Amino acid sequence: MKSYLKQVIEDNKKREQQYAIERQAEIDNPKTLDNRRDFLKKTALGGISLSALMGLSLSDTLAETTSNVNRLSNPSDLKITDMRYCVTSVLGRTAIIRIDTNQGIYGLGEVRDGADPRYALMLKSRILGENPCNVERVFKIIKQFGGQGRQAGGVCGVEMALWDLCGKAYNVPAWQLLGGRYRDKVRLYADTPEGNNPKEQQERIKYRTEVQGYTWLKMDVSIRDIINIPGCLVNPEIMKQGSNAYQGGYMSYSNTKHPFTGIQITEKGLEELAKRVEAVRNMVGWEIPISTDHYGHIDMNNCIRLGKALEKYRLAWLEDMVPWQYWQQHKTITEALETPTLTGEDIYLLENFKDLIHNHAVDIVHPDLASSGGLLETKRIGDYAEEFGIAMAMHQAGTPVSFMANVHCAAATQNFLSLEHHSVDLPWWEDMVKTTWGGKMIEKGYANVPLTAPGLGIELNDEVVKQHLNKSDTSYFEPTTEWDEKRSWDRTWS
């Protein structure tokens, strides 16, 4: 305990020094508004520094640091004063945001993988001065600036940070603010590891299930795996369309919706894909669920043919077979197959899930909390689906910040099945944060739900995060005063 406290004190000392430098730079900046400058000057006065207490005993230190400091804040007077960010290299590019307040506490959020932090920064002027504990009020102010997929990243990142702040202000976990929890551990699903040969893959799968402890896996069943086998695909030429085979420009294969590619899978192609699934099923066994994804841009009829070819392997679900907007096609696929179907990782807001749910177009909804609207909106999606007998799994591919936001939401949602963990094999991923309850985030394929830690239950490990910033932007929570001024009239109705 003593050594841990010393480490906390040392980390805090470094943070204080860095903040003092940043604070002075902002005071000296001619663009800083007067009220903001006054606040910064006041924060330099009074207060107590943990780093100044090294000479005290453990009990004296704890007593001194808690005697005259209101660590839980005064929630009714809490105001948002700033938003800053850093861009990590997780999944290529994933931004973390920090929302600061007038009482020294802050909240962490995340802009979804592959999205621009400016999706969040442009919201800063809309939320400055708001009380972060009024989560739904602030959400409604910024809701209109979200869109489908990554375009929702800013709104969702802010919403995550608000729940983190609100939990810290009231000293309760985020799941408690959502209505309480159904579970203490959240089941995770992970990618099925591949190998250079069947023996290597078998060893890696054994490590995933027996050592790492994952009890739910997911694998790709992609037409890309058979594109170079003669006689497997009709019209594979379109897959080369664009500046490269996958992403390319607006008219590339990756930007062509599934009904419009003209690609068909031959009987030989179906046999080859089935062989791949059978091999994994034999390695994994029948007790562990296997989900599938990334089939390629094929039309509804080929999706049904592929689904029927894989039915005997009792897959947990077939994911995103066609774009989510085509709920009628999803319904046709769902009614044609025995294997559960699923979609939702790019859908923003409950209102856009309703056609899928009302029409039972899928068996499972699959929101990504960093796109669907954040913690409360995702819980609403799950609760609404439950009323129609539909389960909810959760897509997640980001840093530990969004991961923990998902954990709190999953704990509070009854019809939850499993949460994706996309960075299982990234050795430094868990080290990006420290849990504020002292336990591990993940143990044997399950995420631990923080039972007492306030907010999301994590703090950033600054040194580790700094080691893994995206090379295109290595700034670290620097001032963002250029985003302070609101320059538009936002009302969408007359």
C-alpha cells in the first residue's frame, strides 16, 4: 500500500508540473477569454499537493489529503470548462477525449476507431458551461451532430465522458447511474487466431481458450480467402476496382453496396468456405460459440446460399450480411436461415434500430456504443430489443476507455450476450489505464465490472499512452481554445 501511494504521489507530482506549464501557457495566450483566465489563476492558489506530503506517515498522509478537500465535488455547481484530446495508435487511429470541469474532476471518453477527433472538438463550444451531470440534457444539445458509423464518434465520446464525470461527482459507478447491474462479470468474445499451418493454428486456438480463457470466438468467412482459387467466384474483377483492392475511392469495391457488385459464389466457392469453418469448428470444439463476419459484398441471394452452406456448424451468428439500412433484406435472410442473424455496429440511435426490431429482421442487435449514442442510448436499444424477444451483443474495437464504457452498459442490460474485445493480442493495451478499484480489467475471458469505483473506474497511464500515440498527431491533451467559440445557429426546426 505504501509503495503504491508513493507511486500515486510521484505520478501526481509530474501531472501537477505539466498542468502548471499548460495553465500558464493558456493564461499568457491572448485568445484566452477573461473568465477562463480568471479560473486558471484561481486554480494556482490554495489547494494541497500530494507530492508535498512525502514526509508524512501513511495514516497522516491519508488524513491530510482528505481533511479539507471535497474530492466528490459539488455536483449541482459542476460546470464544463474544457475539452482536450490525444490520438492513440490503437486500431490505427483512435482518439481519447478529456472533459474538464470547474471543480478539478474530469471525464474520459473516446472517439470511435478510425474517426476524427474533430467530431468531438466541434461540440466543445456547445457544451462549455453545462453541468456534465445533466447527461441527457447535454446529449440532446449535441445529438443532432452525430451520424451513422464513425460520424457518431464525437457525440458518443462526449456522452461517455459525461457518465465518467457524473459517476465521479456522485462517487458511484456508471452502471449504478444506468439503473443498477445484472452481472459482476461481462463475457467477452475474441477473434479466432490464425496460423501458418493447421498445427500452428490449433496451438494458438488452444492458447486463446485454455490460457487466455476466452469462451466465445469470432472468425471471418470472406470471399477474399477464395478469390485466387479458380472457379470459386463469378465477377471477382470488381474487387480490384479503385485505387486499391479494399478501400480506394468512392467507386471502389469497398464503397459499393452489396446488391450492386454482381459477385456470386459458385458451389466450389461455398465448399471452400465451408471447409474453413469446419476446420475451425473441429479445432475449437462444439461447446464454444463461434460467430462469423466479413463475408464480402455479396447480394442477399448469395448470403442465403452461404448461410445454408454453414448451418451444420451451428454458428452463434451471421454478422452484417448486407448493409444495415436494408432491413427488408435482413428479414428475408433471417427467415430463410436457422443460424441467428445480427447487425448494428454502424447504427446511430435507437430510432434507427426500430425497423430491424419491430420487424424481427435480425435475431440479435449489435450496437457499437461508440456509434450508437453512448451508454444510455445503448442500454435503451438493448431494453427495447428485449421487449421484442431479441438479444443484444456489443461490438467494440477501441482503447480501454470505450471498453470500460461498454462493460458498464453490458452490466446494466439484461438481454446482453457478449462483448467484443478486439485487442486481445496487443501486449500494452491493458497498460494504457490503471483501474481505480485496484483489480484487473480482464480475467479469463471476462471483464470485471467495477463494483465500487466511481465513473468508468479507470485513469489513464500517461506514460504508456504517450508511447502509443498516432504519428500523425503526437500532442497530448494540449489546449484547444480554437474550438471554444460557437459560430453557428444550430436549431433544426422553424
